[in-house]
Amino acid sequence: MPIRKRDGARRSIRRRASKTNDGFAGVTSSNAAGVASPPSRAKSPARPTAAERLARIGIRREEDLVLHLPLRYEDHTHVTPLAQVKIGETVQTEGVVVSAEIQYRPRRQLVCLIRDEERNASLVLRFFSFYPSHQKALAPAARVRVFGDVRDGYYGPEIVHPQFKVVTGETTLPDRLTPVYPTTAGLSQDLLRKVIERALVADPKRLDETLPDDVVRRRKLWKFGDAVRFLHAPPPRLSPLTQKALDARTHPAWTRLKFDELLAQQLSLKAHRKARSAKRAPVLTGTGELTAALLARVGFRLTRAQERVWREISHDLKRAMPMQRLLQGDVGSGKTVVAALAALQAIESGKQVAFMAPTEILAEQHFRKLSSWLSGVGIEIVW
């Protein structure tokens, strides 16, 4: 709501309804002979490429892959015997497929049963979203290695949508933790791991140190390249303590990346502050007449925090560069009176003020409050 002196030019605020011409899909057009043309057939959208899928998660250059860090890690380095699988745990286990069939109740799903005949143990694999290749791979007598969260199912322990692959007696286990990256629909973890690994080795300069040696030494930080390599491919046989620190993101490799991120943020803020200081803004010195009148009318004294904040804002308004402040406070802490004081200093300097609020209810509350505070001081408040 605009606030202005009574002798100023009155300006009305109107809401304008924008007019749009709505089109109608599926209407056939007529040709010159008056015969209706057949409706055009809608083409199915092209499937997004891998590059487009990568762009969805902010990866547009190979350099972006270097800092696309894992969300978490999965331990595929050992296999839990099927008889030792416990409900509520995340495990990797193996078994021989006994059956794999599509069921339709209560919904369409692929249900597979694997067994360990020697230990008389079984596990159900359940897929609510699957392809024909899933059923083909899970053929009876095939030996599969599965990974996922075990839950208590109707027929005993089961894993819903497990990771799986067909294995033989010669299939080896990975020797290190497997990273799991932030991704999007259609972008598999295997593809992400491959392109990230390729980006790390394609150009060694991408892992060059970014900080001066004395900063790294003084703050006892890891080298940038060592930290990035460790996070993407943790070395084999980590101790439980190291693995716990890696999962909790307290490991020195994470500390180095956190330091770089905070440093980049501070440098960015400093660059923006420098650019903002080069811009010009009206100098709103004010006279103190209206602000003094408001303080006399509100019926309470400003707290020390309110006075301090008001002095800082008043000082910024008197400068010839744009002010950029965010005033935070709980409900009832006095933010409105501080905003009103800032508005009055602008009015004292010959300006008009728009007092904005996010909702109509809050705007009406401000209107009533300011009207009661500023009645009779020569200020016109327009709703």
C-alpha cells in the first residue's frame, strides 16, 4: 500500500486482468475446397539423451562430474549367507532361482523366489516395476546375487526392487565401497559411475590443488585431488571407524570439500558486495520529524535490539549505494515498527513508499496498524 504526503499527487492502483486467447486442440481446419483437413497426429516426445539427463542434475561439463559427490555408499564387498539374512538389515546375498512369475493381485508384479538348498533358506524378490529382461534373467536354476533392504513379507523375508545380477562361481566381489550418486529418472548409477571415473582420469588438471600450500598446511587439510579421489573411490578394507566417518561426512576428505565450498561462497558474496557497492541509490537522509512523531505515538519504548537495528538501517538509507538487508525476528518482536521507521525516513526525504506483505490478510493488518500510528501527522495511507 503506497504511503505518501497529502500534498503529493494521488496515484491510483488498479488491478488489470490480462486477456489471453485460448487455443483449442483437436479442431480440424478447412481447405479452400471446403473439405476438412485430417487432424495432425501428435508425435511422441523424443527420449532425452544422456547429456540432457545429466543437465537435469546440474552436470553440463565434464568438470561438473568431478564435484558430483556421492550421497552415500553401499557395501558390496562381502556376501551374507541366505540363512543369516535378518529382517531390517541391508544385505548382499546369493541364491538359486526357484521360480519367477508375474502375479496380478493386488497389483501387477514380478515375484521371484531364491533358495539356498544346503542351508534350507529362501528369500522373495518382488518387483512392481520391471521389464521382460528381468524375468528372462531370473530364469529358474540361475544363480543371482542380490542387494537391498530386507523386510518381513507375507511368505517370509523379502526384498522389494533389489539390485541383482546373475553370477557364476568365477564372479568376483568388489574390493571397495560402491558410491551412490544423486540422480534422476533414466540415469542409472552404473552410467554415472562410468562417466565420473572417466572424467577423473581424462584430465589430471581437473584435480589440481586450488589453495595455497601454506593454507593447506596451516589448516591441516587434505589435498584437493586426494580428497576427490577418496570420496569417489574409497580404498579397500576401510576400518569401521573410517567407514563411519565417511558415512557421517566427518572424514577429512569431506572436510576439505566443505572448506572449499564455504570459501567459494564467501568469495562469491564478497564479489557481489563489491559489484553492488558500485551501483548508485538515492540518499535518504530524512529530517527526523516523522520518525520522532511515530516513536511518540506507538505507546512503548523500543528495545535495545530494535534501536540497534533501526540505527543500522537508517545509516544504510543515508548512503549512496543500495541497501541489502534481511530483518529477522519472531512474531511480536517489533519488525513492523522498524519497517515503519524506515518508510518514514524515505517519506521525509521526499519519496513515496510501498509497504508490501505476502498475503492480503497481513497487508490489511499492516494498513490498520499504520493508520492508527500515523493518524494526524500529514501522511496519507492508501489501501
